[in-house]
Amino acid sequence: MTPAAHIALRNVSVTFPVLSFRDRSLRSRFVSAVTLRRKTAIPHLVSALNDVSLDIRAGDRVAIIGANGAGKTTLLRVLAGIYHPTSGSVNVLGRCLSLFDLSAGFDEEATGYENIMRRGLVIGARRSEIDARRAEIAEFTELGDRLDLPLRTYSSGMMLRLIFAVATAVEGEIVLLDEWIGVGDQQFRKKARQRLDEIVLRAGILVLASHDIELIKSTCNRAILLEEGRVAAAGTIDEILGRYLGGAKP
């Protein structure tokens, strides 16, 4: 475990500008052009996170709990550096392994081996690091010579094997997970679960967004309840689950 791993968020808010359907429609734009209407569409601001402050340290296994739309995935993307806060500050000390949006960076026309490099670079690994792990990744997928073929020839199960193998080839001091990953047939799923368990065990920090109550109880030692983008409560697993299950809608 890495003692230095640390996450600190101070008054973080994230808002997204969204144009109304009327403003986005081709017909509306055409009418505006024909009539020379110069009125500028004013976007509607959607608040995904609102004044979130967190302090997560090495050894913490934190469950992010909340109803759909509460801001769980947005929070993970802020921690991963995918989203930048509209206001507030984010300080993440330690390398993040982001186990969500796993298919980003894959090209269906490229071969399996080429996609190992493409996806590895997307998740922040160095080219030399990917080269060093290339054979290990290939072996873990159990795809053999199929790795020389374009991804468009793969079945969905083969794709999942490759995606998981690349995503978990590079470890991080901080693991960000949006639901637990279950991939492939029963034999491969057991193998994938073992690898994921090992990664989490070695990580300094785990942040897990999930609706799976049993998984949360068996994996995490702290919980944060999000409601409409705000931190409604933070504390022990039993405390937060009691509050959530007592009145929230999963």
C-alpha cells in the first residue's frame, strides 16, 4: 500500500451548459438564419456536483452511494481528471487507475495488439511500460493469434477480455471503480475477479461507486452519500447504508 496516496476536494462544483431541444434543432437554426434573428441561445446550466468537499487518505476504501443521477459517476470523473471543476479545488496525490469508460481509445479497424498500445496510452501508461507488459496482457486475454486481427472480427466476449486485460495491466495507488467488473464466461470471470481483488488490495485508496450493498459491505470501510450532487452524509458503512436504505430510491 502507498502511504502517500491522498485525495482532497474543497468546495468542488461541476455544472454543464445544456441547450434546450428547441435551440438545438435544425429547424430552429434554419428559421433563425432566414429571419436574421441574432438572438443568442442561452444554455441551461445543469449542476452535477455542488460544493463537494472530501478528504480520503491511504487505507480508505470509500463507497460512493446515491440514487441514479446523484453525481457518483461525475465525482469519479473529477477524481480521474476527466472533468475539471467549475469551481473549487482538486488535489489527487498518487497515480489513478480508472476502471470505467473502459472501451475508450479502442479502434475497430486496428488489431488487438495495436489496441493494447492505443488504450494503454489513453489510461496514462508510458509507451515503454506498455511494451514491457504486452506479452503479459496478451497471455491474460487467452486470445492467441486473434490479437493479430482487427477488433471488428471479435465477438463481444473477446472484446471484453481484451478491454479488461488492458485496463488492469497498469496498477495505481488510487483505484476508481464504477461498479465491480464482471466479464466473459465463468472461468474468465473468476480469473478477472482475482486480478481485480489483487489490484484493490495493493492500492492505497479505493473509491467505488456502486448500488451493490453486499459488495460495499465486503469491500469498503467508509461511505459517502450523494444527493443531487451534494454530500448528504459521510461516515461508516453501517451509518450511511442505514440512512440511504431508510429513505433513498436505489
